[in-house]
Amino acid sequence: MADTGRGERDHARTLAIGSRVRALRLERGLTQEALAQRATVHRAVVGFIERGEREPGVSLVWRLADGLGVSMATLMSGIEETVPDLSDASSTL
């Protein structure tokens, strides 16, 4: 039987990462295009991430962090607190 809660948590994580990228981008006064150039990705990718339409892999998260001028830890900071039941999900891995 599939864990539907897990899919919801995964989507919540994707949305939280996108919100964090957007917040850090705006704090730095960057457009999506400027961040995309700094992170060496297509501008559409930044939009997909910020809207939670694409789940970023580790490589993309590193590139976005570099483009934002922050560590990966800083980029991911606070994500766990925004996702319900994240601690429960990690125990099933």
C-alpha cells in the first residue's frame, strides 16, 4: 500500500525549497534571469523551482546556492520546520 502522506510531504518540501530560493533571490535584489545566469541554469528552471513545479536534485541545489552566494546549508535552512511530519518521514527511509 502506498504512503500518500509521503507524496504530500515530498511536494511540501519541493514548495518549501522554492519559497526559500525565491526569498533569498529577492533579498539579494536578483531577477530570476540574473539568478539563472549566476547559477548557470535556464531562467525557466528558476521559475519551475520557485513555483514548486520541479523537484531540484542535489546538483541543482548546489548551483542555486552558488548563484545566490550562500552555502547549501543556508539555502536549506528552515526547510524542515516548514514541512509537516518531516521527522516522521525520515524514520521510514
